[in-house]
Amino acid sequence: MKSYKVVEFGQPLQKVEESNPTPKGTQVLVRITAAGVCHSDVHLWEGFFDMGGGNKYSTARTMNPPRTMGHEIVGEVVALGPDSKGAKVGDKAVVYPWIGCGKCWYCENGTENLCPTPHALGVNEDGGYADHVLVPHARYLYPYGNLPVELACLYACSGITAFGAVKKAQGHDAGRPILVIGAGGVGLMGVRFAKAVLGREPIVADIDENKRKLALANGACAVVDPREKEARKQIMDLTGGVGVAAAIDFVGAESSAQFGWRALGRGGRLIVVGLFGGTFSTPMPMFAFTGNQIMGSVTGTPAEMKEMMDLATSGKAEPVPVIKRTLDEADATLQELRKGLIMGRAVLVP
């Protein structure tokens, strides 16, 4: 088995050759046909998340290097453990990577993605920057129909993260426009799912002109540059003066969250998804004065994964731009993503 591992944080990924693992118990061995390179991988590779005020959250214990990153995985079942049920050799599936302990309240109540002691592939366990991966149970495998493998893998993180965030705006928007902040890979998925789930195209804010153009090409009804002095006025003009019902922040920086907060109408909801880092501050009385809410959104539940895959395989979720790279380009692709040079989504194909 060939893989590219984080051996030392902030240093180039190292190629490792070893024997293919043998599945035990309920495990399933999947030969990887494509794996996405996600922006959260950049933070995991760096070894920390920026918590603002000079504080950093270390991923050393979470990652416990050496670790094979990559949590957007699609592949083919090639071997089964002796107790495995629900899959057979030759099955082709997207792998749900947000695996929990299976025993806590969250796991038992269907929110495995919120498990406080996770076993997420590519984070806590070895993942997709490889040609094979061990999956603990066949229930984490989701058929992808006729979708191309380089698109199918993206639904394991970009897809489910965007879908889970958009679902949090569903029923809250009451027909009013929503705002998507950040037109990177996950943000573009959010644009697509806003149309599929909410039935309307969102307004998109991004500081990059090329990404604003890409957002328009992928279904945004309008775009704004949040750095412009009149950006908030533009949002108000686009919404008839009432503001957006929900702002989904796929950047997760102080500036992006503040822009989303200011764009909300009364009773609005700011949904924070991105992990860029920093802090957020607002006067406490503003919550009562406006009736607005702030909430986080992390990936999505297994049930939402099924709902999303049903939507995607039925052709109701349009694809996003994909750049294909070889597995041997894993480190170079990660560095391009870190520098903001990837337009759309990058996918490694072994």
C-alpha cells in the first residue's frame, strides 16, 4: 500500500510503502479510486487551528503522527473482515469519514459527527491520501450511482458540510434570500445545495474577483466584494432592505463572520462553517434587540449523508469544478490549496 503521511507538522508529506492492511472483525478494506484535498487538511497539516488572540489549538494529540490525511474518499471494496455484513467485494461507494465511538449519547442518537471521542478517517485514523483505507463497518459506505469518482468523493466532506449547513437555513429563510460567504470548494457546494434544498440561488460574498465570477457561473444570483465600503448596502438593496434570512460563513474568519452578522435581517441566523480562525465579538444586547442567532455547523449526520447522496445520485445537485491530480502530487496540491491557488476542488486519483 502506498500512502502520503504527515510525519512532522508543517513539513512535506512523506511517501510510505507498506503491506495492504487485513480487515478484522466488521472492518472493510477499500481500494481508493479518488480522494479530495480539503482545506481543513491544511490546518491539520500545519498542526493547529487559530483560536484568535494569539491562541492556537494543537492537533498533535488528535492527529498523533504519522497520519495519512484525506477524509473525502471513494473506492471499491476489496476485502471484508470475518464479521462484516452489509457489503460485498466489488461494491463501489463513498466513505462517510465522520466516525464516532459508537457508544456515547451522540452516536446512539444519530449525531455521530458530534462524538467527543471521534475516530474520523484522515484525522484520528488513517485516511485517503493512499491507495487503500480500512473502514470500521459497511454502514459507512454509501453508493454513488453513476457519479464520476472524482466528484463522488467530494460529498464525504465538502458535500456533507455544505449540505448540513444549508439544511440549518431550511425552514428559517421563509422565502427570503440567503448569503453564502466564501466561494472556495465548500462554498461552491453550498451555492449548489442552496438551489437544490432551498429552491433559490444565494447571494455570494468573496474577496477574490475570480471566485466571484466562478460563483456566478455556478448558480449565485448576485455577488459582492465584502471589502467594499458599500458592500452591506449592496446586500440591503438586493434584499429589498430587509437583509438576508441566513448567512452561511464558509470562511470562518473574524472579518467574514462580522460581515455575515451585519448582513442579517431581524430574526436572522449566522451559520459558521469555516475554520480560518480568529475571534468574534458583538454587544450582548444585540441578540435581544435583533432576535438574531449564531450557530456552528460541523459536517453532517449519517442520515443527512444518505439524504444528500440520494439528492446527488438523482441528478438534483449540480457538480462543481474539479481539478484532478495524481496521488504522488499530494503534497504539491496541499501547498497550492494553502496558498489559495486552487479554483474549485482538487482531487487525488491513485
